Amino acid sequence: CHSTENLYRYRQTSVARASDDFYPQRPNSHTVHLVNVAYNSLFIGEICLPDWDMFHSKHASGGLHAAARAVSGGPVYVSDAPGEHDTELLKRLVLKDGSVLRCRLPGRPTRDCLFSDVGKDASSILKIWNQNHHGGVVGLFNSQGVAWNYNTHENEVVNKFPPTLTTSIKAHDVESLRDTNGPFVAFRHRSSVVDYLSDGNSIIQSSLSHRDWDIITVVPVKQTEDGGVAWAPIGLADMLNTGGAVSNTTDINNDAAAASAVLTSRGPGRFVAYSQPEPTQVSLIDNPNASTNLPFTYDARSGLLSFVLPSERNGAPHRVKVAWETG
């Protein structure tokens, strides 16, 4: 399935493997696997949908692989033995109906690590960007310590104790957001922290130990003309591709007394958004004749808004209205 000829002979599908196999019994292979699929996707992602291969969810590197699949834009599937699943991890990849919050493009390295040796330079973190319907995502992976040896044709441990590394993330790491000036918000999956970015080149930093990972969801902020209300729907906080849940959002409708915005999102789960100021009401408007108020929490310091979406009915995404009193 890896020969170059296969890339030009599609008849039934446009999916093609982007890497060597997943080797559950080879601990040194897992970070190299991520590096290979990310950089290979630069080429084959232009002519096919890269497949980053199956993995074991109940595995020491299961979280690392799951995070990579979440930003890959490709199919997600596991090869666990029957009954040997990490169900809590899989719930962060797959919704209750079995659908996947898949990114819209093949995952590719960001510009700043495109020519870095993220396996053995002891200084670079692998950063993979992708696009969602609303905003984008940047996956972070400390893949140092192992690299391919072109002489022995084997993975080689080049550093038994790779250091903790720090990298910078900005909204314009997501190529599809480079035409948007900002502001933006960045949501860190592992800590549920939201950061405000005034423009596309404003940076936040993240530190990762060896084989550690994080996923940053980046979303443009919508504002009223007078700047009185700022709003950015982020997505389902407990899903690895948080922003993949949001399929649509309106501009802020503002009049003399009130402002409102409507979003469309998959469910169920804990939905997070950025809001300044605190909204007066969050309503589920799936039924246009009978809206339902949703309880919410709000952190005034960060602007993080959180509420819980129920299970969907008949597979239809939820519509949510957020309202602010401005008069």
C-alpha cells in the first residue's frame, strides 16, 4: 500500500496511506510515525486524502496517536483487540452516533517547523495545522529523541532523554486564517485555558515533555461596531478537535437594547466560547416554537463561557442563541 505507483492509480477511493505501519511493540516508532505522516502529507495531501494508519487506543502512546489523528483530517480507526479499548479516549474522538469531528484538510506542518528536524535537533516541537468550518487547529507534539537512520534503514534513538521544549503558537500558524487580521482566541485542550490574541502574529507559548502533546483551537473573534460585545464560539471542550463541532455561526446582531448571535454545533457535550461581557441568556433554539434556556458558567477574567449541550435529536446539529443586554 506504500508504492508510489498507487498514488496515481485511484479507482475506488482517494485515500492513501501516508506512513509505515503502526507498531505497538516498538516504543521508539511512535514519534517517528507522527513525523513521517505529517511531512509526507505535504506531498500526497495535494493529490489524495492521507491516511495516518490505525492505532491502539489502550496503549502507552494511545493519547499521542489519538491527538495526531484528530488534527490529521483523515480517517480515524483503531486496531485494539476485542474488549481492549480505552473508551474514554475514544469518546474524545468520536461522537455518540459514531461520527468523527474531522478537520477539512490534510494535516501539515506549520511554516516555522517545515525545515526543522523535529526528531533529533533537540530544540523543535512538531506543529501540525488544519482547518475547521469555523477557525482552525494546531497540534503540538514533542517528537524528539528518535529519527530514521538512512544507513541502517531503522529508527535510531539519538537522545535517550530528550528535554522539555517550549514553542510559540500564533493564529497565523493556521494557513487558512492568514487573510484574517484578528482578534482571535486560542483554546488549549489539555488545560481548558483560553487566551486572547489581538492579531494573527500575537503568540502564546506551550511547554511539552518528551512524547507529550496538546491541541490548540484558534477561532476569530466577532465584535460589534462599537466594541461593546466580543464573541467567539470555540466548540466541544472535551473533544480532541474541539472546533470541529461548530459548523456555522452568525455575526452579532446588535440594536439599541440587545445583541445576539446564533451558532450551530454538534452534541452532546460541554461547549465553550469566548464572550465579553457575560451574556444574559443562552438558549437552545432547535425548536423555533419553543426555545430552552441553558444554564451556563462564566469566567469574567478570561471571558470563558461554558454550557452543556444535550444529545442530538435525529442526528440534527443544535442551534444555540447567545444574547447580551447592551442598552
